[in-house]
Amino acid sequence: MQTKSFTNIRKALIVIDEILISDDVIEKKFVCDLNKCKGACCKAGDFGAPVEEKEIATIEALYPKIKTLLNPEAIDKIEKDGLIKVFRKNKAFKGLNLLEDGSCVFLKENELGILECQIEKAHQLGISQFKKPISCHLYPIRVSVNEEVKLTAVNYDEWDICKAACDLGEKTNLPLYQFVKEALIRKFGADFYEQLDGAAKFKSK
């Protein structure tokens, strides 16, 4: 993405170091409502969840440990085509592989009909310290990096399937950046989050 291509940053900007944050990140209200969406964001769409290079080895090492948690069709897909696939959008990127119906290979439906990430399930069970790819942890925030000019854009990825999450966010009055606090700290550090929180509170005055 070239510098001028940071056009997906909407409205005003908050700038922390070389990170450009859309105002939507602090102004939008958002809380996932799994009872209504059933985890649809991990099934809908054309591309697998982006993974960072440093995450790939971790996921590959984790797979044998959680293989028994996966659906048979997911195992078949992984054994045939691999865990990671190169997708092409604006530019090529690596993401988690998908089944033919668009589901992430790590998804499995629970007894309540909710799609659960088995990487996260393994974390909850104490099998792994790796919670899930950072792109999944951050969602609905998306991070774009321009390596040439060393700029990072942080945006809210608005999607109609998340309407229930927006409604619940409005009801509970929880800003998006607070909903993904843990993920933001994991990605950018505690100092970044404190500065973002301070900017949000200043703008709300």
C-alpha cells in the first residue's frame, strides 16, 4: 500500500508515533454478540484471516496438538492444501486456509450452534499459550502497514454481519478500542494503548 493509498482511513486521525488511527476506532461502540452472530465473521468473506510471518511457525507447531479438535473435513483440507494459503486482494498476503464453504479450517460448531476457533479453544484448555492470530484478536480492527514509508494504519472494518455487535456496543456504551484493549496491547504495547485512551478521553470532552 502506497502512502496515498491510506484512503481507507476515514474521518479525522489520531497519530501515535508512526501509527495512524481512524477516529472510528474510538468513536464506534462495539461488543461481539455471539448469541446472535454465531461467529459468522470466521465463515463469511472471501479471504482467510491474515497471519504474520512469525505466527506461521507457531500455528504449524500447534496443529498436531489440536488436530483432534478439528472437523474431519478441515483435517482433510489441511493435509491436502496446508494450514496457510496465499490470498490476493490489493496485494498478496498469507492467511489461514478455508473450506469450500468459506469457513476457516480451525472453526468448529459447538452445541449452541456458535462457531468456535479451535486455536482459541486450545488456549482455553491450556494446550497452548498462543491465543489466536493477532488479526483475529483485533477484529473488527484491521491493521495495514506500508513498509516503504514505515507507516501503519489502524481502521475499523465495518461489516453488516456485525450489526448485532454494534447494537450491543451502543446499549453498553463500550467504545471499540476498549473492546479490543487486550489485542491492541498485544499488538502495539501498553504505552500505545494508554496514549490512545488519553486521546479518546480528550476528544470526548
